Amino acid sequence: MKQLNLFCMMCLIAAVALACSGKKQEAHEHDTAADEWKEMDDFHMLMADAFHPYKDSANLAPAKEKAEALAAGAEQWKNAPLPEKVNNDEVKAALAQLSTDATSFAVTAKSGDDKATGESLNKLHDEFHHIQEMWYGGHGHDHQH
């Protein structure tokens, strides 16, 4: 009888633990979905590939090669549905400005004027980070350059 009671008690503990962990997983999945913005992440990858060689060693070649992709990525991001927490006029205006400036950057990148290209890339990078800060609420994301 003691063994049966012990077995029942262990089953009950296991069932409670399993039930609790399932809810925690569901809550985590919901939080993760609310913390994702695919278009921002996609643009971030392009920006990193273009900007860091310039920042680290004044190498504009990757930025020039990715200029059209940055313009297309900014346009795609601007036209994509916004996550609820950033679905507001300020973010929409910032994305529109980013798209406009990314198109200008693509033109400048073809001009052969490295000084203007670098300045345009820096501006585009700063605009991207402004949008990223709106997404993260000014905290919770530390991006060092």
C-alpha cells in the first residue's frame, strides 16, 4: 500500500510539473513572437554587412555593393505590416525617411564621391538605430559599435 501511495504521489508531482512547464513554454513563445520584427532584423543584417567594414577600416566597397539591397530592404520594411507596439505615426515616418535616404544612398554610392558616400551611410545607420531604439523602447538592447 505504501508503494502504491508513493507511486501515486510521484505521478501527481510529475503531472503538476509537466502542466506548469507547458504553460511557461506557451508564455515564452508568445513573448518571443511579440519581440520579433523580421523586417528590422533583415535590414539590420544588410546594414551590418555594409556599415561595419566602413566603420572598422574605412572600407566602402561592401556598402557600395549593398547599396541597392539597402534601398530595396528599406522599401520592403516600410511597406510591411508593423508590429502593434510600433504601429504609430512616428515609426511610419521614420521608416519612410529611412527608405528615402536609402534610395539617396544608393545614388550617392554610384557617384564615386567617397566622402559623400560615407556621410550618407553614417546618416542611414543613425536612422536605422533610431528606429531600433523605438522598437526596444530605449532600453533592453545594447548595440555597441
